[in-house]
Amino acid sequence: MNIRIKKEITLVIMLFSCILVPSCQREQKETNFIAITPEKAIESWEDSIYLRVSYSLQASDSGLTIADYTGHRLLKLTNEFELDKIIGKNGRGPGEMINPASFVFQNSKYYVLDRGNKRINIYRNDGSYEKMIKLTGEVN
């Protein structure tokens, strides 16, 4: 028999051994699952707010804030998930935004990445508009 054929046969036998031997184990390990139960859930909003695509949300002691990307606004909710206020609206003017992709709440202000207008809008904690910072280049 040719040496090359012997090597190939040996290689095939080794491969089958590597595949078959571990799969012949009779003992199966038990999988432990952790149950996750929601603490609170939103069944529906009675004020007809429709939440579209959201890229960013932030929880705090006072509730939850969501960046509504296609709704062009921030939604601020209470701890009971009731609408507290809407920050911003669709547009290109001061205090308006197009596709808010992300935000940060710091020093009692919301810093919102306004992707569509290529800027950062700054809002006070009460939702009123303060100012904007224009961005240059591509905004991702």
C-alpha cells in the first residue's frame, strides 16, 4: 500500500475518533436555568403615546427616560411608567430634533445626540431647551 494512502487512512481514523469518542458519553450535565421575572411591566399607555424605535434609555430614581428615535423626542416616564413629559419635537429649529440616537443626563441637564441635525441639544431637567452644540463631520 502506498505511504500516502496509509497516512490518509490514519488521518480519517483519527478524525472519526475525535468526533465519536466524546459523543459516546452517557452522562449528561444538568443545565441550571435562572428564572427572570419582571418587576414592573407596561401593558398599555392610556394617553395614546406610541413608542417607536428606541436606541437609548436611562433609568433613574425618578423614573425612566427613553430616546424615541423615529418619534424625534425624549419621553420621560415616572416610576409607575406614566408619561411625565415629552422633551423636544421633530424639526430643525432650536429645541427640535431629528432622530435622537443617544442621550446622557448629567448635572440636571439632558445632552441629546441629535443625529439628523448633526448637533447636541441641551435641555434642562424640566424639559426646556437651553442650547445646542453643532457637530462637524459624520455623526454615527
